[in-house]
Amino acid sequence: MTTNGASSPAPLGLLAELTHRCPLGCPYCSNPLALDKRDHELDTATWARVFREAASLGILQVHLSGGEPAARRDLPEIVRAAHDAGLYSNLITSAVGLTPQTLLKIADEGLDHVQISIQDSDEISADHIAGYKGASTRKRAIAGEVVKLGLPLTINMVVHRANIERVESMVELALSLAATRVEIAHVQYYGWALKNRAALMPTREQVDKAVRQVESLRAKHRGQIVIDAVVPDYYARYPKPCVGGWGRRSLNITPAGRVLPCHAAEVIPGLEFWNVREYSLADIWHASPAFAAFRGTDWMHEPCKSCPRRDQDFGGCRCQAFMIAGDARVADPVCHLSPHHALVEQLAAAREETAYSYRSS
Amino acid sequence: MARPANQLSNDACPRLPKGVRLTHNEAQGGWVLLAPERVFKADVITAEILKRCTGEATLGAIVDDLANTFAAPRERIHADVMNLLGGLVEKKLLELD
């Protein structure tokens, strides 16, 4: 195992997966196929300690996520703990299972921001994608409650073949809900999304059109709403700088307390993950083998090793390199310079009108 | 509506909205502006401007205060403040009362 010898920079963000329980069954969920069981979940006190350790490490923001974070009955106490630790808190929620009463409570406990997922502007399609009848109505209602409380609202829209033709109306919907921000998040193929890839994959033409639409929507709505977009990397020339580089910017804690450099890292064999029940967050960040595995650039093979972009995109995604090319050390096959790039083209072409495998335990 | 930097009125009172805050963090090496799922590094000058954006002081008064405090030419401060705040308004990181 190689390291670059320098001390690791301070992380900025913590993704706290409070639970893998969720009422929805979205086929693109990034959670692993093997979901953590309820009785393995970290308790309130442990999360509170983890938040304090996160703040000491220099982490600025926590993203309270899951599964569905509102499935945790102790969500108000968890929000309070994040606030008391001095962390900026984002609630990443489906809004299904989040009552107006709980929302008021967590706002009082100091929650800074709410992100609500919306599956489609077309409500029938939205409920079909979520696998939950009535989800769309609940989400819009809770979005209204968030805005009434004066909290900033982001609408997250995961984009794939079933809704990619409605990017414009999805942004209009976010505007009508008084969101300050909308995320147009093209599906990334991990976890359940990988399982459902053939059913989710758009065509290159659809993606190019959506990218152009986002550009003109940005110009049209400048100053009214911020449009953030997550690019669909299967059709890209260069890879994304996955999580801002392995073990550089962020870390992910699973419901059972395992600390991962990214949400998909468990697919890579041979990595040793440490648990917050046994180690401090600082020890895990600086010394756990999984974090050291791909930090810096010493681990790289060609073409990444001598590529002028290596400190920009870090060779792309290790998990994707493993899943597509069978080796976590090679260039992300999404990169046109990867010798495995043809595999990505084949996978992108493998589209099927097939039923979703809904997320479930 | 979108507002180019030169249209920010001197009588407006700039304010960081709920969910946006300026904080100093040792481990991150200085001032940071925290916003929904985003972090921006802020240099010392940006921090001095934003500290004064409380919703109580007008833009004109803020520029005067900075010019006095830092003994700097008012026109230069005015241009810098307008540029900074115009950009933040566009990114929904600042409100003008």
C-alpha cells in the first residue's frame, strides 16, 4: 500500500447515512444492495460523538442522509448534536415520512438547509419511479412547509431515461416551489442504479440535449435559482474528479458505523474499513488502510501516472475502474484515454425497456 | 430578477440569508462562507465586507466604513464591494433589503 508521504488535508464534508430504512424504492439508489439492518444502526450518542470529532477534524458540513433520515425517531436529537458540534447541517430527504411537526422541531434544533428529492415533474411518472403512490404530493407539500419556515430549499432531481425529456419542466417546478437551488443529477451507476443500468441509461442524444437545456436554463434564470448539474460521465471524454479525490475532501459513514472514502468503496476487494465504534474519526481519516489505499498519486498506473490532468480528476473513479475494468488502480474507463474505454461505450449502448428492480431489503 | 453589479443601490441593506453563514475555521486555514451543500473560501477582505452585511447597514455606509477603516480610496472599495456582492446575489448567497 502506498501513500504520498504528506499529511492528509482536512476534509470538508461528512455524509452521515443515519439509516438504510426508506419508504421509497427508487431504482437508482446509491445505497449498496446489501442494506444495513435497523438493529445495527449507530445510536444518538455515537452520532453526537462522531459530529464532535468531525468538527475537530475541520469538517464544515454534515449531510444527514440514508436511506431516509426521517425514519430515525431521534432525528431532532441528531440535528441538535450536529448544531452543537458547530457543523452546518443539510437534511437530504425524500420528504416521505417527514411530518410538518418533525420539520418544525428540527428547524428549531438549528437545521441549516433541506434538500428534497423529486423524481419527475410528471406526478404519475414520479410516483412510478419512486415505487410509492402519493410520494409526489407529499414532497410538494413538505417543500412548501420548508419555505414557510424560512429554511433554504434545494430540489434534487435524479435524471435518467424516464424523465430526461422533462429537464425544463423539472427546473420550472423547482422554481414554483421557491427553491433557491436545483440539482440536475444525472444518474451515476453504483448500488441499485448499477443493477438497473439498462433501464435507466439515456441515449447520447438525450444527454447532449439535456446538457444544452441546462445551459440555457442557467442563463434564463440567473439570479432566481442556482442550477447545479452532475454530469453523466458515461458519455464524457474525461472522468469526473470523483469525491474530489480519494480521501481528500469528504468521508461517508454507513448506518452501522463503517467509514468509507465514498459510498461505493465496499465494492473494491481487499480494502480494510474501520468503524467509528472502535476508532476515532481522526484516526480513521489519517490512518485507516481504506483511506490510504488511493490517496495522492503514487498508486496510479499509466496513462494517469504522467497525465497533466492527474491532479485535476485524480484518474476518475476507483470504484468504476474496478467495476468496469476489474482493477481499482487503472484509469476510470470513462476516460477516452483508458484502454478499457470501449467497455463503457458498450455498456451505454445496452439499453432495455425493462421493469425496475425496486430498492428493497 | 438578475441584477448586474452596477445596479446594486447604495441604499440597499445587504444581508446573508438564512442558511448562509460566514465563519472562521482554524483547520481549514481561514474564513469560509457556508451555504446549502457548498463551501466557499473567503479571503480577509471578503470577510471584512461580509461581516458588515447584517441587514442594518446600507451599501453606501459599508463602503464608507471600509474606506475609513482601511484608509483606502473610496472608488476602489466601492468597485470591489459591488463586484463581490453582485456575484453573491446572483448565487443566492446574499439578499438586499
